Amino acid sequence: MQYKDTKKTVRQIGQELAAAYVLEGSVRWEKAGTQNRIRVTPQLIRVSDDSHVWADRYDAVLAEVFDVQSSIAEKVVPSEIH
């Protein structure tokens, strides 16, 4: 949240955090009848050259938000760390 409304670039933020990659994205939700739905759009950015390494979109029922979180983490974390 510290960088939510910042004018800093991804490269500047990554350098401040001593991070090689930054995960950014958005979360939107809507009330659809009796269920709340979410859309999460994460993207992984390499700090050194501002290149987008990975991006995806997840649509789910809000009750499944932790499943979505786990799916994103599995895609982002390198396999040798699992």
C-alpha cells in the first residue's frame, strides 16, 4: 500500500526494496446476484529492464479468493523455491 499512489517507476520501487522483480496488478469485484465475484490481474515485472515476465487474469467467486491467491503465488514463485 505504501506505493499505491506513487509516481515512482517500477525500477525505482524495485531498487528501494532491493528486489529483482515486482508483482503489481489490480483487484476488482462486483455483486452478481447472491454472489460477489472478483477479477485479479497480476503481472510480474523484472526490475532491471522493466520487462513484463508474466501476466494473467483470474475470475472467481469471492469465496474462492484464497484459491486465487495460491494460484498466483504458484505461478510467480520460481519452481526451485517450491
